Amino acid sequence: MEGLAEILENTLETKTPSKRTSKRKWREIESIKDKYRLRDELKDIDPMADYDFDNLEF
């Protein structure tokens, strides 16, 4: 969740983000959340498997 915290922190630091920038950041946040949900679902299916998310295509 380090990536999510980092993006949220960067979002709060900007004073007046444009709509385009804020939409892009929320898309990045949603993408990270989706990766964590996928990881949790895969662990539910096969708890012994070790998945490398850098190699998965989203």
C-alpha cells in the first residue's frame, strides 16, 4: 500500500490541481486498488502461490 499512500500524499500537497490532473491521480489510485483486490482474490483462490504483479498486464 506504499504506492497508494504516496499518491494520496502527493494529491494533498498540490494546492490547485486542474481537473485533468486530479482525474488522472484518481485513475492511478483506482488502478492501484484494483491490483490489491486482484492480489487478494488470487490469494483466496490459491493461498500457496506467489504472484509477481510487475509481470501481470492490467
